[in-house]
Amino acid sequence: MKKIVTVTEVEGEELESLLGEKVILFCMNYFYFGKLTGVNATCCLLEEGGIVYETGAFTDKAWKDAQPVGGPLYVVLDKIEAFTRGK
């Protein structure tokens, strides 16, 4: 069944609202994690960031295989499919 839904955009409720927090970015090929320290029109910056190669159960306290990149990690915004607060 189709439903008519009204979507209201709320200022400050996008990725920028998580600045300074640990985040998980679900992207086209990988998941990325780190502390979100910057967002501009094309990319975001994760400090202490890394790539998740294998998650394991989402209820686990740690990823099954996550590798830090050893420096700042820039992620292109148009590759992000979803995001949330991190572990």
C-alpha cells in the first residue's frame, strides 16, 4: 500500500549534528569509523579513523576486522549511504 508522507527538513539534523562524536559511515564498498571532526560540501574528516572489513554481529562490542588508517581519513559525502553514532 502506498502512503502519502510529509518530510520536513530539520536544520542541524544531518551529519553535522554528529561533529565531535564517534561515527560509523556505511558507504558503497566499506564501513568507515572514527571521530567526525569536519564536514564540508564534498567530504567529511574522521580523526583516528579506520575501515571495517568484517563486522561480525552488530551486538558485539568490537568489529571482527577493523583496521585503523594511521591518520586522518577523508570520506566523500556522495558515497555515504547511511550514518550513525559509533561504538
